Amino acid sequence: MKIAGLVQESIVDGPGLRFVVFTQGCSIRCEGCHNPDTWDSGGGTEMSLAEIIGEMLSDPLTDGLTLSGGEPFEQAADCACLAAAAHENGLNVWTFTGKTFEELLAEEINDEDVKLLLEQTDVLVDGRFDITERTLTKKWCGSKNQRVIKVRESLSSGKVIMIW
């Protein structure tokens, strides 16, 4: 898996102490992106899923896994495996994406890996970062257009269910 970096014990990428995987590669490339160094899919470091999972499980205080980027859905199969391992070990999973929930639903029809990652995500922070909508007051979001979505409830109800 191509990663830009790992962070143990983050408190800014979801609730509690998070293990964060910053994926390498993003074709969305939002103006004003916080992580433009993650855009180039040729950059970053190659790590095995076993290595990443080992790091994730090395801290017993970890509450959850956060998949960020880059764009996690551009490495959906590997991210889904990480998310499944997190769930198997009692951790919750948050995924940050520049795509909207609706775009991901349209993609999953033809991409089983996107579907698997969606199904393994508990909370999705969706939407492109929009510098004209930048905010420091909306929890977990960089711009006002982004949403914090309960994925399982949204998938089962057929409509977006937001945390706030």
C-alpha cells in the first residue's frame, strides 16, 4: 500500500485517540488542500498491510482508525482490509474523502472495492475541500460543504444520515 504517513494517537482526525493512515495519491486535488504532498501517486512509501495493522494494534489506547489522504477511495481495496482489521479488533473507522457519499454510491455499482470500503466505514467525512467555504468551527470538517455521515444508517435507509 502507498502511504504518505502514519500517525499514532491523533486527537484531530475523529473522536478519541486515532491511528491515522494518510494514503498517497489523490486525483481530486482541492485548492487549498491541507495535504498537497499526498497528491502524487508516485510519491510516498510502500508498506504492507500487515505492517500497518501491526502499527495500528501496537497501542492499546487507540480508539479507532482514520483513513485520510490523499484519497482513501483511490486505494479502496487496501483501505477496506485495514478497516476490517480495525473492526475485528474493536476499533471504529472514520474515512475522509473528497468525494461525496452520492458519488461513492454511484461508483460502487461498478467497483466492488469502493463498496467494501463504504461498508467498512462507520463515519464518512465527505466532500471536496472548498477554500471559499473554509471554516474552523465545523467539527472534523475543513469547509462548510463537507458532511459527517453515519454510513451504515445511510446505506440501510437509502438517504444521508448526518451526525450533525
